[in-house]
Amino acid sequence: MAARFARILGSALTLRYTANRMPTSVTVAPDEVEFTAIRAQGAGGQNVNKVSNAVHLRFVIGASSLPEAVRARLQQLGDQRISKDGVIVIKAQEFRSLEKNRAVALRRLQELVDSVAVLPKKRRATRPSHSAVVKRLEGKSRRAVTKLGRGKITD
């Protein structure tokens, strides 16, 4: 079991991100991502009590090799998996296999980085066209006439 766990820890993780709409990738060293095998919670019978199949993934944002802009956006992200110290902690316990849980944790880390890697487009202020304004006002006046017809009738 120890040899297999060491093999899991020895693999490198490649995080893809987009900078200025140009896809690039960053290879994160294995020592930047830390895995800890823990026992899973919940029902599962005797297997839960004796086998450590769940995984805690820890990723320190400040010490990572991600670009500064991506690191800053990750720090500002209001995600509950990111601590105040800038450590991402992801727990995966969906499967009975340590390798599958590790892959799920890595996928979640990838999705988290991908979510902040793309810069949101800046909003450009626009104005409605003259015809759009006229149409809107005509529709409002038509509706007003309809509503006036529902009022009390006076002699």
C-alpha cells in the first residue's frame, strides 16, 4: 500500500489556464500538491472503519508556481474550500478507491483554477437606439390606455 501511495504522490499535476485568451499550461511540482489518505465518513460497513480511501488535497496558493494574476484571483475567491491562509483544501470520498478519489480531487482543483484563470470581459456601456426608445414608449402608452379603460365610468 505504501508503494502505491508514493506513486500517487510522485506524479506531476498540469493545470491549464487561459491568459489573455491564449491557452497555456502550468506544471505544478508534486511537492506543491499534498495528499493525505483519511478514512471516509458515512455509511459503508466495516470497510469504512478499516481502510483509508478518502483523500484530502492541500494546495498552498502563495507558494505555488501559478502566475501572480491567477493567484490573486484565487485568493479573492469566496470559496469555502480556501482558508484565510490561502490554502485550498479539497476532500474527496466518493469512491472506494484511493486512486479514483485522488483523481476527483485533482479534477476539482483544476476546475477551481480554471474558474479564475479566464478574465471576465469588461462591460462596455451602450445606449438604446432611438427606434428602441420610441417603441418602448409607444408600448407604455398603449398599455396606459388599456388600463384607463378599466377605471370607473363617470357620467
